Amino acid sequence: MDKSEVFNEARKAAWVSIWTLFGIGVAEVAISTFTDSLTLFADGLDSLADSLVSFIVWFGIRMLNKQRSKLFHFGYAKIESFAAFVAAVIILILGSSIVYNAYLHFIHPEAVKNPEITMITLAAAGGVSLQRALKVRKIAKKYDLVSLNLDAKNSIKDSTASFVGLASIAAAFFFGIPYMDAVGSVLIAGYIFYMAFTALKESTLVLVDAVKNPELQEQIARFVVTKYNLKVEKIMLRPAGHDFHAQIHVELGKDMTLEQADDVMAEVRESLIQEFQLEDPVIVAKPV
């Protein structure tokens, strides 16, 4: 299967996740208006936020195949990170809203109307999210796609939040503890804040060109030394979405002609692209 077919299948998986999670979120929010369950409402917002994350994954995979332009010389890979940053800010606002409403319910606890319907809804939402997450994870592992694997983990988190909410409503219903509805919503908000923090951290590091991957640098250096018997002075990496731009500084013999040096650097460059899937590596040569 070629690269375009891999991206097509990955895009389809992410696209289905978008609408599955969006449908779950809308249904939960709508039903929460009839049951007055803050936990169900919070879980609905969590599903909508996860739908937004799935959209970012889909958008990022789609942009990976987009050709460079006169304005975007290095391609569009970082647009995914910027979109993730914006989404994380929106998710933080949603989580803060949930916590505020939970605080109000702690002060004035109210019993959930039709708790049976609320529990059934949460159980169904958790089951559908988990089933979808397992399918997406299977595709992500098949093609080793980091962004799609993140989407799968996010869906698993969504299903876990639904089951946590279900346990909270069950405690409120069977043990007569009305504020457990607020407790459930706070726990779900915790999931949301964790997801937002992770997205903010990862997207910000990519946007400011921060890289901490000594293993990759060591692998590249060892490859160049072993295959071409060249001394590597330093390796500089720059994130490009889920890939890297690389600048490799090597030492060449003084007796090489300009044409020979150019041939060696071109060969090293092509080998690095094939071996490490680097995005347009640059070889900088200096005489020994």
C-alpha cells in the first residue's frame, strides 16, 4: 500500500471519529437538559471537545500531503500544532465552565431526574467511544501513525470518562448522595484539563521549535559514521509536525573536489530521507 492510500485510510478513520464523538456529545447534552444531570452534561462537552481533537488529527493528516507554496516554504505541518493550541484553549474554557457549575451544585445539590435514562446514556456513550477507539488504534498501529494513535487514546479517555460519570450517577441514585452528580462532573473536568494541558505543552514545543530527541540524533550520527565513514560534528533538529527537519554538519577530506563533495552530500541526504523519513535534511560540510 502506497503513502497516499495510507493517508486516505487514516483520514477516513479520523473523519468517522469526528462525527461519532460529535453525535455522542450532542445526544448527551440534549438528554442532560431533561435529566438535569451535570455529569451527563459534562461528559457531553468532553465528547464534543474530543470531536474537536479528532478534527485536528484529520486536518493534520490531510495537510501532510499538501504541496509547499511560495508563502509556506517548509510546508503546512505546523498548522496542525497551531490548531491543537487553539483547541486546547477552547477546551480549557469548557472545563472551567464545568467546574464552576459543579461548584454551584455542591452549594445547592439537586437530585438527578430520570437517573435510569442518564445511566443508560452514559453506558451507551462509553461503549460506542471504546468500540470506535479500538478500531482507530488498530489502523494507527498498522501504519505507525502518531497522530491517529493520539486520536485513539483520546477516544479511550472519552469512554473512561463516561464510565466514571456512570459510577457517580449510580452512587447518587442507589446511595442517595445528590452531590455525587457534581463530583462526577469535576472528575470529567479533570480529564478535560489533563487533555488540554498535554495539547498545550506538545503544540507549544513544536511551535517554538523545541526538540528533545537525543535518541534520533544518536541514530543519525551512528548511521552517517558507519555507512559513509564521515565524522559528524553536530546534528540540529527542527520539528515539522510529526516529522523533523534536520541539519547535519559533517567533515569531508581536504583532497575532495567540489563535485565529489557534492555527490557525497547528495547521497547522504537521500539515505537519511529513506532511513529516517526526515523532511528535507540539509548536509553542511567543512574540511577536516
